[in-house]
Amino acid sequence: MRGTIIKCSNCGALNRVLFEKIHSNPRCGKCNNYLNILDRPLDINFSQYIDEVENYSGYVLLDLWSPT
Ligand SMILES: [Zn+2]
């Protein structure tokens, strides 16, 4: 069983979601809130880096750029 861990944006609980269930609107096991599934790139700035990248429990693909 392969899957990923998704943090609930409502209560912060970590939820294991199987890959085959990821497109069926999974809900948090603690608060029943719908989990936010990233299905597109997320544009973040430096202040969001730790929360969005370092604290993410799954794999992260980074595309870094500088305006200068
Ligand atoms: Zn929750």
C-alpha cells in the first residue's frame, strides 16, 4: 500500500492517504475536514518555505528562481 501523508489545514493532523484514493476527496480522520490535495504547482515566497517545504512529510519538487 503506497500513499502519502497530508497535513490537515484545519486541525493539523497528519493523514495517510493511499495513492489510489487521492482523487476521491479524502477527509481528515480527526476533524472530517476535506484535505487539500496539491494538484498544481504552489507559488510560495521565502517566508512560507519552512511551513510548505521543510515541514511537508512527502516528496517535494522545487523549481527555484530569482527575479534578478
Ligand atoms: Zn483535521
